[in-house]
Amino acid sequence: MTTSKQGLPPFEVTNKPWFGPAARAREKLSARQHVLEPEQALLELVDILGDDAGPLLHARFIDFVKRPQKFRFTIVVLWVADDPELRDAVYWSADALVERTGWYPLVQGSRLGSVGRRDRIRSTATRDLPLVEGSLGWIEAAVPPDDGCSVRVGLNSGASVLLDTGLPDRIDPMPSDRLVIVTHSHLDHAGGLVSGRTRALPALMSSATAQVLLEQRRLSRSEVQERVVCLDPGNLVQLGPDLEVEAFAVPHSPGSTGFLLRDRRRSVVFTGDISLSTARHDGIGPLERLVAMQPGAVTLLLDATMAGREAGASKANPAQAVLVASESTDLVVLGDSGDHLFYAYLDLFHTIQKSDKRHSRSFVLSGSVRPLAATVHSSFIRRELDQVDPILAGQFGKSMSAWGESRWLYWLDRLRSRPAGSTIWFVTPGELGLVPAGPGTAVAYVGRAEEPPVPGGLGWRALDADTTPWTSHSSEDALIEGVRRIQAQANVVLFHNYSKRIKKFTGSNNLSAQALSGRIDLGTVSGIGHD
């Protein structure tokens, strides 16, 4: 990277191919007469933009020949601050810039800059874990249902391992605990870790989960370096002579990872939170196959958050329904968490950009989404789809995507002026006062509220749309199907809900599953498994 002495934005030069849209670039570059050196080209761009050039954040000059046409592309990718007028000015400067410099300006949004940070996170994955003696003996809830999710796995040596850590300051580690395994960054699972209750124990998690916690400033870099060991989906490590742990991808949130604890006689498969099925993905099949592959007796610890509730992810297509109902107005998507807003944004952005309405709307996101976007965007850039929630991989396939740094994406906490035209706002209830939308604005709520909390007096209208697929929790129907398909291969233990509610749910649906209540001896399930 080079920083110009003339006060220009930082820039870099590469000859690696550009995989983004190139039709407009080729059209403009066909009139190219010469190609200036990058620094001189930046000076010309600043001269063209005049006073508007200040918020240019970063430039990447890409000079490559695309075959078989053998056309030389000279593209300067420009990351621009959250200023709609500046982005438009850079976009419309293409003809002038090509004529004066030979470079075509490709406008991007604010730069996430996540790739370098991921490099440093991944470097922490080389440390050895502490030796954990013993084989699998029993499981029990380590916190009550009101205190989040944490399961203690006891070994016959007297040692134990914690699967998740509950809400902040709720868990009391025991002297027998040797290791914490964290499935994802949500505070009802990682709270004991981020509040310091499990500070004395090493923590095992995916590198994406570590990145999210770092981006959210819930863990400092020194804490990550000192306490975290990364294990990504598809990899396994030996914890002791008789015990190993393997990671697998879980559809729920960015970085979500399930873990398989296995000794020589039995296995425990722990999903953490999971969305088993939506119109966009199937999480039951991969889980079914994982269970079937395990030798000996298998216990599946399966998330039952929505047992006895009606808010789990349905098979609906919320993006299509919401867009049709708000076609000619601004749209406000309300969510209680950055995760819900993130999934809503990705679905809506993808749906619009793949339709004849491409570039018809701007998107303004709550800053609470940025840590998730930075982590997932980095995984797409690196083509490390094992780090991406299977829901997102199912939505976008394996293609690289510019959704994280799109010209049409703005961040609410950095927005300099309201984008022109129709805009979709993704905000938490506490940020509603920052949305300058007028009467007639449509509101879609993501969450469990029976009625959307639409502010009075603004003339906004609530949409009657099924947005549950954006919440990424299994519906009752998906949970029933999952248990029925797996119960013959494993002892299914449902957790993350009240045991009375789970027992009522399993009884009324004739399921061979039990609630995580009290201590469950894994030796009692030796008859269920595989040779």
C-alpha cells in the first residue's frame, strides 16, 4: 500500500483480475487513449471532483487483461464515505476520468477492511489445547433456562467441559471445568466468556466467532490472543488420549459452529442454536448425515428454543412479500438484534439486485450490523465458505459479492445526507428517531412481537408479513421433522427451553426425545448408535 505525499487517499496497485461487473467499464475504456501512473490518476480525479473529493477513503488500481477477448481493463476501485452526492459524483465522472487518465472509476461504499484483521485472528489457532483426561460420562445444564445456554459435559476422570457459557455473569465455573467451547457470539451463549466469568479457562471457537466478538469489542485483541483457540468447521483436535472434538457448520448466525465430542465408545453432538430448515436451506440433512457417521452410541443435543412457540423460521419468502407491499415507499425494517437486520438486508439486497429493480433502492444499515458484515464479507472475499453460515451460502452460492461495500449501502451512524429516492432502513427500535422517512413509510418487524412497534403520529403503516426466516431459529415443524428423522440413529436431548414445555412438546408430537433436565448419564444411551 502507498500513501501519497500530496495528501491523496491511500492506494494500492494490483494486476489480479476483477471479478465484478465489467460491462460498463469495458464500454467506457474502449475510448481510452493513454494510461497514467496511479498517483497521477488520483490527482486528476481529485481535480475533477474538486471540493467533493475529501471523503475518498481508499483506492485500488487494477490493471489486468481479460481473456479470451484479451481486453485490457484498467479499473480504479474507489471506496467512498457515506455521502450519496459524492458517490454519484464519482460515478458520473467516469467519462472524464477515462479521457484524462485511462482509468475507469468503480464506486464502492465504505470500506469494511476486514481481511487483514482476519489474518491476525487466524494466527491464534496454532496453540495447543490443555490435556483433558477421561471419556464421556454425563451431561447437565450448567445454567437455568432464564440464564441462557450452557451445558456441562462430565468425564469419567472427574474433569468436565463447558459447551457455551450462558448470559453474562450467570455461570459459576466448577473446579472440574477444563475448557469452554463457544458455538457463536450471541450473549446468551457467549455471555460468561465476555463478562469474564470463565476467564481462567481456555476457549475454543471458530475463527469467525472470534472475529465477530473482536469486531463487537466484546473481547479485546489481547484476550483473544491469550484465551482463544480457533477450530473451524471440518477440523478436529485431540483433547486427550480418549477424547477429540470436531467442528461443523451450523445455520444460525455468522460464525455459528456446532461441536462433536467423541471418545472411543460414544459421541455427543452439540448444535448450539440452529435453524433446521427454511425455503433457502436444509440443515436437517447435513445433521442427519453427521449423526449417521458416528460409531458407537450417539447423543444429539438439539436446540429447542421454539418448542411450544410460534416464532420459528417458516418456509415463507419474506423478501418478496415485503418488497411487493412497499414498492413505491420507503421501508423500515425493525429488528431487536444486528443479526436479524443483517439477514433481512442480505435477503432484500440479493432479491432486488437479481431482479429488474436493480439499483432502484438505497440501503441504510444500523451500525450494529457492521461487525457481522465485516466477518462474512471477509469470508466471501477469501472464498472460505466453510466460515459462512449455510443459510448465507444457500442464499448467495459461491460467488464473490460486493454487498458489504456496495455503492448503494450506507451506515446509519456515518450517513452524511439522506439518499435520494426510495430507501430501505434497517434499524433497532432505539434508532427509529434517526430515520427521516415520511408518511406512508412501510414497517416490517423482525422478531417475536405480536404487533410491530410502529411509532404513532408519523403516518407509518405496519406490514403483515411473515419475517420469521430472518430470525434463524427452527420452527416447531422443522424441529419435529428433525427429531423424527434422527431419533432412530441417536438419543435426542432437547435443550435451551423449559423442561416442562419440552416434555409437553415431545409428548403431543409423539417424539422419542427427552428434555435436558437434571444429569443424564451417557452410559444409559449405549443401545442407540452405529457399529
